[in-house]
Amino acid sequence: MVASLRASSSLRSRLLSSSSGCSPWRFLLSSPVHSDAPHQTETLAFDEIQLSPEKPPTATAFVLHGLLGSGRNWRSFSRALASELHNRSPSDEWRMVLVDLRNHGRSAGIKGFGPPHNMSTAAKDLADLVKACGWTWPDVVVGHSMGGKVALDFAESCSRGVYGESAVLPKQLWVLDSVPGQVVTDNSDGEVERVLQTLASLPSSLPSRKWVVDHMLSLGFSKSLSEWIGTNLKNDNDDVTWASDLQAAIDMFNSYREKSYWELLEHPPKDLEIAIVQAERSDRWAPDDVQRLKALAKRRESKPDAGKVSLHVLPNSGHWVHVDNPKGLLEIMAPNFLSAVTH
């Protein structure tokens, strides 16, 4: 899950279908515009942020949210990152593509995303998006929490040729507070599991957002978490219902817990850098996992021709890295982002 952020400016956004094409809509100072095209394909919904939309982008980053989140959760941070990158290198024109993963956000309303709902199918959706839009493949993929494992699966599948000969491996992955191996519940406080169990126990139609928030509060969840849960609801006549496909999201969470990408980190493809960001106060990291990552990061010095793994610790932050310490996260990411661009 990802804490909801307020966007500093409006975004034009589009739900895509093959019949309507896939024209890039970039960051513009205007009211949000949503396409009324029928939801008839498996193409994901997304927002784009670009500081100078009249210019062709020189580099692209995909930004992937976590469980029960959406691309809009990352608007403010992505806008700040694009601005910081421009300040550091004005000749580079970054485009940030904020994706709503399958069963989440506006993609939950698009028909065609059939089971299985797991990390591999969510990653393939990204490849299908690139092909449907006729885009170049992303230079960087950023994923938070569950989105981090979708990013890892995307890179792994690219390297194995799963997406065809046209697929190009990203230059960088940023995996934000997402343990690359199997998730052991004992290493956390079990809050995600308790939230999912609570939401699954509720009826599909609910009286109001306030009722849901008050119910979560009565069960002992924090005010900020309870209010964020309320943002995952949409109006349904006189009631409200979940914006996400809850059961499918639970399937994705189970896949997130079970999948391991240690093999990819042990043998990263040439020219790929996998940057792991560990939140200092996160409860998701076992000491053995951290030591294993530190050892892999040291290997970059002895294997200059292989892919690289790096580990960064974000101070003063819990799991919600872009909310708890967005400035610190920018300071880690921005200078390293620029190395992904070939001049």
C-alpha cells in the first residue's frame, strides 16, 4: 500500500485502448482530462509527467506503486524528481510514466486483465503498454513495495527474451523498500495482512467513506492509514465500493510474498544496475537479507563487466519512503538517475 499524495499540479491522464491509439499525454497545467474510450483491451491506465511537453523526451522512467495504491500516489514525488533532474542536467528531458498496475486505480476498471494475478503478469502488462503505445522501452523502472518486485520481474523477463526481440532491458531498476526474496511475515508487524483481512470481510457496497474510515479506526488502525483506505473507494449510486479489484489484489499480494528474485541479483544482466533502497525504520528487513545485499554491492568492484547491485539506506523513513523523507529519497535517486542517460 502507498500513502496518498496531493499533486502540486494537474495531470492529463488517459485510459488507453487499441482502437483509440496511444498518443502520449504529458504534464500540462490544466484540468485533468479523462478519455471516454471504451475499456476493451488489456492496456494499463497511466499518467505522464514531463516538464516541457513540447520537447521529445530523451529518457523515460516508469514509476510503479505498491499494493492497493495507484500512480497518483507518486505524482508529487515524480514531479519533484523531474524538476531535480532538469536542474542537474538541463539538456535531459525526462518523462515519468506513472502506471496503475492491473486491478489497481483506473486499471481496475479496464476489462481484460484475467488471472493469474501475479508479479509476472503485472510485469508483462508493462511490456504490452510499451508495445501498444509504440514507445521506446523505459530507461529506468522505479517500484515501491509490491511495485519493486514487479520491476524486478520486468527486468528478469526482458533479459530472458520473454517479451520478444524488440524488448530492451532497462539501464536501472530502483527497488524502494521491497525485500527481493520471499516475504516472511514474522519480520513485520503483519499490518498489511490485517488490513487485507479486514477489507475482505466487508461487503462490496458500503454506506460511505466516513463509515469505512470510522470502522477501521474502531479496529485499532491509525488515522492516517484509515483515511488512506478511504481513498480507495469510489461512488456507486448511493453507496461506495472499492476502486481496486480486492480479491485480485490479494492474489497479487500472495505472489509478492512468495516470489524471490535473489537469482537476478546474484547474476544481474550486463549493463543493468539494480538499486535497492532500504528505509531506515522499515520493519520489512531481516538482518541476513541486508548482509546479503551488502555483499552483492561489494562485488561490483571485482566484476566490472557484470551488472551491478547497490544498496542505499534512506534515513528518517519508514516504509512510505516518498512521504516520510521525499527530500532524502531525491538526494539518493537524482544523481544516480543521470548515469542512466547516454550522452
